[in-house]
Amino acid sequence: MTTVTLHVYDLSQGMARQLSSAFLGRQIDGIWHTGIEVYGREYYFGGGICSDAPNQTPYGTPYSVESLGSTSKTKEEFLTFLGSICRQFSLESYHLLENNCNNFSDACSMFLLDKHIPQYILDLPAEAMNSPLGPMIRPIIDQMQAVVRNQSAGHEEVFNVPRNERIPQSQNSANITTVAREETSIDQVSDVKRYWRSPVLLSKANRRAIRNKLNQFDSSFPVDSDPPFSKVLSASRTWSVDKVFPLLDYLRLYVLEDSDYASTVAKDLASFFERFVAADDTRDSACMMTLRIAVNMFAHKSSTAIICEAGVSKVAIVTLCAALESTNPQVRKTAALLALNYVGAAKRYPDVRKLDEDDTVMFLYSAVMRLNADPTPNSDEATPLMQALAILADGSEDAKGCISAFELNMNLYFKKESCPDDDTRTAAERLSRILSA
């Protein structure tokens, strides 16, 4: 038997509790989003059916976590079920009242346990919309959902769909910068393409906590509202390495949310790498935040093109390879995610500059050495490194030859006893097939 848990999130981040009595005439504790945790993953309806490690979704910290019961269904049966409903719960089929994230959680609960999720969650949208002020608050809720769906892009599961049954494309998909740009049926997505078709993005944040830290260092920064982008960028160029991390954390969010901001920060990225990653007197906090900024640069094609230019990418690859040797596991994890985005960029955008031969060999060597380390890296680090190697090796005899010459020990990642994470083992198996082809 496997435990099934419901994760409940408040999309309003407390605003519903504060304002609902005045606007709706009754108390509403939250605008609910839910996800189902089962088989070691959290499944939810974002920009399609998505999954993440539990409590690692773009929605932040759950408002509550409720045990729904235990299921006798196997993981394979559940994944088959998800494949059967993937059209029902797609980006295009979303409907605030009739087909939302909570309807998805309810469908999963009915399949796994033959019981519904709590009715108060399912009833809330209709109750709010049927209130006198429903037409007024609908755009607000729509905006909340749109932001969350954008943040969920890149987390989608891939299911086998018959070739003649195509997935419809949204007319608005061009505005969602983190989803695949080309029309494709799901079964045509190759094993490796799923690694690069969307960048990995880091969207989780407690903005108030960041603002409090900024205000602690400089009282001119507001506590109750986002600071101006220009002020954050300007201060990040001058603040000392031991205080700059909250500025860098805000820049991470700004570059994710606005392509113009991302392109502006991209021009400073090489100097950030040199100051906060490569410098002898850097701090792990500043190093990690700089790497996280670089990860989110790949949310937009314009900033992707800038950081893939020869000068910036050379500095980036050197510094991320050095970061893979950090004693801080969070720094290494972020460097691995950045590497995955870098090697996938030219696949997503064929007109974006590819890594040159020297940078490619440097990264391949660093990745293999890290994967061969004793003890082996955990899944958060090993999986993106394996995926990055698979992208480079796919169709490249030179990359395959380098990986073989550097003697990557694949046997460390084939057995559940030595590699308990399913995603890491899957990535290792795919890479092994590419290397032996």
C-alpha cells in the first residue's frame, strides 16, 4: 500500500483571508491550489500535468498537508491513468470553474482511493464567482493562475499518445516563454529532447523575507513592496560580497519575470561570475545566487542569446565547472542545473551560439569527474549532469568519445541499491544507450 497525500497551497498568499470579508461578505481562508503526493512525487495541474519532488513545486510552501489514505494501485497503473487524462488536463483545456488544478487532484484521488478531495476546496471557485463581486475578482484569480502556469512550464510529464491524436496548441503559447516553441505530438518527443525542450527555472521565493533582509542592510529598501529593478541592479554592482545575496536573489526573480530585465542583467553576468563565483573571497550565498540568476536567464530567448555569446559563456563555463567542485551541495546542484540549461540552449534555439569545443570538453571532464566522485552526488546534482551529458552525446561522436575517454563509471547509477532515485537511473540508462549506439 502507498500513502496518498494532498498538498494545499494558497495562491493569494494570505490576501484572501485578509480581504474576503470586505469584498465577498464572508471569510475565505485562501484561493486553493492542490497537488497529489504519491510514489515519491507530487503531481499537479499547471501548464499540463506536472510533477516535482514533494514540496519542491513552483507554489512554495503548502498551506496544509492532508493524508487522504493508502492506495493499492501501482505506480505504473497511475502513470497509465495520467496518460489517459493528459488531454483533459492540458494548457488549453484549463477552466477556472470546471477544469482546474483541484479537479485534477480530485480525479487522481478518485482513481487511487475512490474518494473525493475535501469539498470546500472544490466548491470555492464557484462560490467566489457567484458572489456579487465575482466578476471583479475573476481577473485577479486568472492572473494568479497564469503566473503559476508559467512557473510550472518545464515540469510537465510526458505520456505516450497515439500518433494520430495530436495535442492542440494554445494560441497564446507564444507568450509563455518557458514551454516548447514547436508543435509536436507527445510521442514524438525523444528521450533526450525532453531534457532540453524547456529550460529548468528557479521560481520559488519568499519575497517578504528577501525584502526584510535588504531593509536590514539598507533601510531605503521597502519592506512591503518590490524594490525598483534599477535600484537592485545598481546596488548589486557595489555591495560587498557578504551582503549582496538578497540583491542577487531579487535579480533572479526579475530576470525570470521580464525579458528586458533579463537582457539587461545578462550584460553584467560575466562580472558577477568573476566577483561572486570565481573570486577567492566569495561567499557560498553570493556564489549560489549568481548561479541561480544565470539559470533563470534561459527563460527568454533574448537573454539566452546574450549569455551564450563567446565572452560570457567562456566565463560561465569556467566558473560553473569550478562550482561543481564546491564543498557546498547547494552550489553544486545549482551549477548542475546551469550546465543543463547551457547545453540545451542551442537545441531549443538553433540560431543561438553553441558551446565551442574547448568549453564542451571542459564541461564534459568536470561533469564526469563529479559523477565519478566518492561518495556519488545526490540526485539533485547527478540527474541534471547525466541529462546534460546525454544532450551533448546525442548525435556527437566527439562528445561520446570524450565521455568514454574520461571513463565515466555508469555502473554507479544502474542499481537501486547504489542509486535509489528513479530519475537519475533513467537518465543514466538513456546516456548509456547513446554511448553504446
